[in-house]
Amino acid sequence: MKRAMKRTKSTKRRNIITLGIVAVICLIMIFYFKNPKVEDETFVVAQNDETTLTLTLAKTLGGASNSIDKTIVVIKEEVQTTQVETQTAQRDTVVKSETKAAKTGRVIVIDAGHSLNPAQGTEAQAPGSTIMKAKDVSGAFSTNAGYGEYLLNQQIADLLKVDLEKRGFTVIMTKSNINQSMGNIARAEVGNNANADLVIRIHADSFDNSSAKGASMLVPAANNQYTSAISQTSSKYGQTILNSYTSVNPLNNRGLVVSDTMTGFNWSKVPVVLLEMGFLSNSGDEAYLINANNHGKIVDGISQGIVNCFA
């Protein structure tokens, strides 16, 4: 992309030079038509580190026409060359962009946890289970700023989608805004239907003890009949992403947390992880997480971790 920008700047400079050439030709023609002489002279009318263009004019009126015609041909060739270079640069940029966007072949599903208006009712904790759990809950709120977890989750998820797409991943969102209400089974089915390579669920933590801080990664249990097939891969991906995330951001790495009671895990048929980005109940974590200036680093840590999963 930088190379394409440099070529574009070079093209603009050459266009300016071309316009200057035309102006100089006009002045020289006027001067010599009014002051005819007998010899020809050659003038350097434009020069840079790439090209030197000259203009040869016969000082007699009869000879001027032929030399001027030749010069005009040179100018036309320069303009045509500039146009071709511009078109080539633009085409190369598009091709590179398209190639980059399609190179991984990996499908990532991002699930922004919770909603402004949580889905109502209950649903089975696992396929065939008689244990019923709430479809969704309101999520955490920051202790000092009253910042809703659902909002932070969606903001990070939206930025993560853009960043992963730039890195060549196909990205599917379980929901596109904070107003969408979804139960956990419905969220899991988005990943299943997409046959996703990874489902990453974005959340933030909270605890009664405000000293609790840092990021953790929840993963499905290996000794669970519903998640045994995806547990190993999920744990591997989860650890990789968490390590990347905490290496980029000043948040404690609390490690992996294995769960066999999460509806979103038990209904998933593809690798799935849940990132707790930090504690909104801790003043230090809270201040860092809700500061929009830090969201770029938060996303970068997650994205690079996902890239590392498939490296």
C-alpha cells in the first residue's frame, strides 16, 4: 500500500511537469516566431531524477513546425505513460487487497456478550438436558462509571470484526448491535451453521471483591459429553489468544477456566472460547477497558492471538 501511495505521488509530480512543459513550449514558440533565426537550438524544458525532456526548435518558421510536432509526440507519450502507470498502480492495489482478504479461508464467529434488553425466558443448558437456565442476563456494570458490559462487548466485537477482515478472515457476528436479544443456544447455532473455525465470545468480568483483576479465558471441559470433541482445540486456541491479549495490554493473565455448565459451550459443535477482558468491578481494569483510546490495543491483542492460532 505504501508503494502504491509513493507511485501515486510520483504520478502527480509527472502530471505537473507535463503541464509545465506545455507552458514552456508555448512561450518558446511565441518568442521564436517573432524572432526567427537560422540555427536550431535544444532546450531542456523539464528534468527530474527519472526523465529529462528536451525541446528542439528550428529558428526559421519553416523548420519550427516539424520540431514542434516531434515534441508534441514526446509529450503525448509521457502523458499516456503516466496514465498507464496510474491505472496499473490502481489495479495492483485492488488485486493485492482482494488477495489479502481471501488468503486465510478461515471463518471466525464473534459473539458480543449480553444485550441492552436481554432475551427473556429459559432454555436447556445442554441438548436433552432437563436443567434450564436463563437465555441471557444483563451482564456486568462498571463500578465507578456505570458502564454496561453489553456496550463494551459490542464495541470491541465491532472493531474486532473490521480488524480480522483486514487480516484475511471471514467474520460472522452473532448480533450487530446492543438492541438485539439472543439466547445462548441461538448464539451457538450461528457458529454451528457457519461451520466456524472458531467462535470467540467477548465478555468482561465482575466480582464482589474489587481487588480481583485481570483477564481470563473460559473453555469447554474435556470430561463433558457435549464438549469433549471440541475441548482440546478450544483450550489450545484459548490459551494462545489469552497470551497474546495480555502481552499487548497491561492486564493480568489469570489463565484458562474450564466450564461444563455454559449453555453456549454445550450447544457448540465447533471450537469456542470466552474471553473475559478484565474486571469492570476493579478500578484499574475498568479505567483501561472503557477508555476508547485503548480499544485498538485490546483488539490487536485478540486479533494477533487468533492469527497465531492458525499460523
